[in-house]
Amino acid sequence: MILRVLLLAGTSEARQIAAGLATMPGVNATASLAGAVRVPAPLAVPTRIGGFGGAAGFAAFLRQERIGLVVDATHPFARRIGPRSAQVCAARGVGYLRVLRPAWQAGPGDLWTSIAAEEDAANHIPAGATVFLATGAQRLNRFANLAGRRVICRVIDPPGAPCPVAGGAYVVSRPPHDAAAESALFRRLRVDWVVARNAGGAAGRGKLDAARALRLPVALIARPAQPAVGPADGPVDGPEAALAAIAEKVWTNAS
């Protein structure tokens, strides 16, 4: 019996999981991307782009496509889709597996300040400082209270509107960014503070390693609460564990 899997993608882990699913016996996998990036990196399984139309639309999709397992490999800061997916899967009895990379932990030489929300950065960064926002484009408006600092916002796609921080500027660049490139960028821009989200994972670590090497303080936004896990076991911390859990589900489904 074929297990129909929906992979909620958008991370490097999701790309690796998609590659494994593409060759896994007993699986028919579809990936879904929210459409936040204009030209996303291709995935190894058929991919749909765009929302589902809320909880009701997501439930209808699961039913119509006869999905037996949802693998949620979205970003740790995807505040809406994770909780909604977990709730819908639990209500419908569909397996739900959360792939959640471990959060970063401060080590020797790190000058991190943990903050609960974007707006809190202004409480720690002095006026006149040059601030590098490595937080993505979707919630930049929440940094509007950083007026009085020189603010540089890194985004993947060319912006369609002015920076929401008065006098702010954009840097357009697609990840990953290694520590050497980040160090060179921070020096060139004369960065005083880095603001980032505690996303975890190796791909985004370069900015933090560069900040450590340059002795730059970092305002690190804490993760939002994660959804309760649905009928499947989890969460798991990476692609290998996710693929092992899916293979176990396939074996159970076939026996």
C-alpha cells in the first residue's frame, strides 16, 4: 500500500527530505511551498506553490489527496502553518511529523542577547549604531522603532517597497552565507550589531560565527512556541531522522 506524503517545505532540511522521498519505495510524495520566495530552489518531488485557503482548505486537500502523513519541515519561525497543520492532522487522524532543527546555543566568545520579539531589539541597540537585520523580509515592519540607527536589511528577493525603517537600506542576497563572507560583509558595512532569529541549523550559522570573530553583539530573537505533535511520533531534529521515521511508517503501513 502506497503512503501518500505531503512535505511542507521551505528549508534546507526539506530539500534533503524531498531528495530521500523521491527514491523511497512505497511513497508518493508531494511538496508544498508557501510562495514567499519568488524563485525557490527546485525540489526532487512534485511541488505545489501557494496557500491552502486556511484550515478548511488544508483539511480538504488532505482528504482529496488521501494524504496519510504530513511532514512539516517549515521554518522554526513559521508561526501559522505549523500549529494549523498539527491541529488539522490531529482532528483528521492524519500522521504529523515535525522536523525541527535544534536551536543555537551560545558558546565562548558569543555576545548574544536573547529577545522575545523584533520590537525588543531597540531596547538594547544604542542610537547611531549600524544594525544588520538578518531576519528575512516578512516582519521587517516590526523593526520600525529602530529609527535613529543605520539599518541594513538582508532579503532574498529585490524589495518592492522602501525599507520600513526610516533611512534603512537593503542588501539582496540568497543563502547560504559562510562565516568568511559574512565577516567581510560586516567589515565593509561597518556593522555594530547583528539581529537574527534563533533558527538553528548549519546553513544560517555563518553570521553568528562572523559576529563572534568580530566581537559583535547579537540580538537573537527567541523561537515561537511549537505546535503539539499529532498522531505521528516526533519532533525529529533533521533529515536523516525524518526519513527513518517515514520509512518506519511505510513499513507499518504495508504490514
